Amino acid sequence: MRTPHVVVVMGVAGTGKTTIGPLLAARLGVPYAEGDDFHPQANIAKMSAGTPLDDNDRWPWLDAIGAWAHERAGLGGVVSSSALKRSYRDRLRAAAPDVVFVHLTGDRALIEDRMVHRQGHFMPTALLDSQFATLQPLQPDETGVAVDVSGTPEEITARALAALDGLDQTASQTS
């Protein structure tokens, strides 16, 4: 990438945001922030109990992620956030207008299988259906790319880098 973007790695639970985010940040030479670390304890307790968050739960979390992204503007960074709804992404863009989204996408069965086998995460597989029901994919007017999560973490990261580079090339040709 030619410019130091702040990249938000987004997607439903189990797509690999916490795996791909740090790999992407390392390849870009920028810091990584784990979106889950921005959740207040009440949100983690709610999700751990199998209760989906509502928008009122999410606003302070999104504001904290947006503040981090704003601080990294012009410097670059990678942060994970499910950012499932357009309104959530709009909130992040309000704080940090130049964020770029990498939407990790994949087959529900693959994602559920990965969730079943991961260790030490508070999000139960029971909430996966609510995540897919909430998901509003990136729209054409949103700066971002969709990246399939099949394959190894290294393959997924390489696809994300190539897609981001393609965004940069398109942006430089139109400016």
C-alpha cells in the first residue's frame, strides 16, 4: 500500500479477524489493535452468556475503536471490529473518515467449524446466526474490499493485501 491507511478488519464472529488483523498489520508495518479489547466488561459478560449485543451496547465500543482509528490517521494501523451494519461503519467513518474496510467473508459451515475449534474466546457459536442476520455487506460507496476466508491465514492475508493494493491503484488513477 502506498498510503498509511487505517484498516478495519470486519466480519462475523469466526471469520478470523483476530488472526488476519495482526498478520495484515505486520505485513503493512503498522500497529494492530484488537477490537474485542475495546469492549466494556458488561458487553463481554453479555456475549459470554449467549446474549447478542444491541446497538446501545455497541455505540461506546464503536466510539472507542473510532477514537483509536482517528489517532492513527495518516500513520496507519489495523483494528478488528465486526462492523456488521452500515450504521456501525458510518459511526467509525464519522470518527476516522479515511478508514478502509477489509470484510472477511466465507461459507457459514466453514466459519462455524472454525468457531467450534478455537480456544479461549467468549463468543459462543450460538450467536453466529444472529451475526449473519445482522450482517450488511459493504456497499459500493464504502471504501473497502471483501476477502474470502478459505485457505490458510497467510493465503487470506495475501488476498487482503492484493485487494487493498488494488484499491490504492484505483484511487490513484481517479485522483
